[in-house]
Amino acid sequence: QVQPVESGGGLVQAGGSLKLSCTTSETFFSLKHTGWYRQAPGKQREWVATITSSGTTTYADSVQGRFTVSRDVAKNMHYLQMNSLKPEDTAVYYCKISASLYTVPGQRDYWGRGTQVTVSS
């Protein structure tokens, strides 16, 4: 089973920055979208950012101008750079990789286990 693993979360003061990483032990036959999501305490999971195979990036209004999604396909690494963090950014952050495997045909979504980001005021 493929499960992306996030890292880079932690505790940071408001106005600070964190860079989240996401990777998998497997490489992909075809890599499509990488999405980042978060779930804050008492809230539903929400979409944060996406990067497509063409490099197009899209962001939720709440993080526009502060977050940057990127990836290094050669290194099998996916990133979410978070700047100017606010307390309301506190959440568990998840990466979702949409891709197909060498061993299994068809595109699927692979969700990470999540990493905690806590922003103190």
C-alpha cells in the first residue's frame, strides 16, 4: 500500500514559516496532481493548495500569497512552503498525491498520514 509521509510540521510563532515535505517510498509511473489539505480542530478538512503536472498552482483564498506549493519530481519530493503563518493555520496538514504506479494501472489518490502544524499567537 502506498502512503505518502509528511514531515516538517511543528510549533511556530505567528508570522513564522514552515516548510512541509511529502514523499513516498515508491516512485510513480505517472504523476499528476499534488494537493495539500488541512483539518483544523473542530473543522472539516479543507483544500489548501494544488500543483498540476503542468506546474500550475492553485490556492485557497485563506492562504493565497502566503503559501507556495512545489515539488521536485526527480527527488520524489512534494513541498508546501508556509510563510506569514497565522494561528488560524493551526491544523493537521495532509498531502494527497494523484498518480499511477508501475505495478498497478490506473490513477489513484494517495493520502499522507498528516503532520501537525501549530501556530501560536
